[in-house]
Amino acid sequence: MNLLLATPCNLVANDQELGPSLIGVFHDMTIKIHPDIEIPGNALIPKEWAIFSKWMLSSEETRRDYVLVSEVYWPDGTLLHQTKSKSSSPATTALIFIIKHQAFPFGQDGRVRIRLWMENEDKTLVHESIEIFISVRVQKNVVLG
Amino acid sequence: MHTCPVCGYAKLEFPPEDFTICPSCGTEFGYQDASTSHQVLRQKWVSKGPVWHSVVVPQPPLWNGYLQLIKAHMFSAEDIPWLKGPVKVEIGETIRPSIERGILVSSHP
């Protein structure tokens, strides 16, 4: 199994014929706040975003069940979120996962780390973990109009 | 299961009435909300963390009070002190690729 693409984005639009399109791929986010505002370190904001990944299987690897494990970490290294997404015996050699999130962590300056790895149903590792980072900058002392 | 109208905890075993206590925010329904609105109770809970209340019911793994409010659609600038000032979110250095049958075409604006 090979990973073709893994990235965070704002939205994945799915077309029956053309397949998925990624809207607003990002790896950098800036939050500007009023100088008087203190944001707690565990703060999240309502923001829909997704982690898109596409995997290529050999013909021998099709028609099996796989579990994609995804983890999102705060910049201080604390685990924020873990999801396990199960595929349903793909017949084709392309496997796509779209993990949707309702909130984005922005209480801490630094890099939000995303880890992805693929397992069999018996938790045997199929693809070792990969990491993606999103830089989050909280800018204070900014006068907002 | 029932949802707490104060903090959005979605696994209340009993309806939020008749002295049911929410393990997440600690509201005792029928008592604390008799004289104080749910919004004021929510604001007080948020101002303390928000933190998990119960020492009997264990805090769910990876629990976050803000995320609980967001999922319950109870996340409002009226209740969250740091949302009262202007907050602006900018997504920088955006790449907008499109995928056509497995071939990645990307462009940098």
C-alpha cells in the first residue's frame, strides 16, 4: 500500500465522475485577536475542515478491510482527537478517506500535528504513520477594525 | 440518553429535571436552574475552564468542553469570554489543487 496524498483542507467536494476535489488546502493559520483578549490553551473554534488522504493498493490488497487511524495533537504534544475510519473492502486499487472535523484548535501557538497510519482489522500495521503539520499563529496586540 | 441544556453533554442518563446532576458541568436540574438561567450557568461553567465536574463519572477520554459545546451547537460569543472581542482567522499560504483521476495538479497563488 502506498500513500499518494494526505493533506488538511477546508472542504472536499465529491463528484461522481471526476472524483474528489480539495477546496482550500492549508498548512498555515493565523488568528488575530484583540490585545485585551486572553485565549485559554484548550480553546477550539467552530470551523469545518477535513483531512483528505488517498492510498494506492496493489491488486492483492483489494477486497480487504482497512482501518485508517488519525490523530490530531495540540502544539504542546497533547492528543486532542483520535478517529478510526474503516474502509469497506475496496474493489478498486484507490482508497480515499475524508476525516471531517467540526472544530479547529487555536488555543496554542505552534504546530498542530496530524498523524495517520493504516491498520488491518486485527490492528496489524499496513502503512507506517505519516505526519502533517499545520502552523498556528495567535497574533495579539493587533488592532482589529 | 439526554442532552444537558447547559453544557451540551449528550449522555445524560435521565432527563435534565428532578435533581438530575450533569457529570460534565455539575448542574443540578430543578434546583440550580430554578433561579438561574441555563445560559448563566453555562457562562459560569465556561469561566472555570470549562472542566469536567464529576469525580464519580469518569471524564471521557480526550474530552474537551469547548468541543462539546461546538458539537451541541451551544458555542456562542455570548457565553465564551474570549469570543467577545474581535477574532479574525486567516488561512495563509493556501494551495488549491484539483485531482483528476489520481493525478494531482496544484497551483500556488
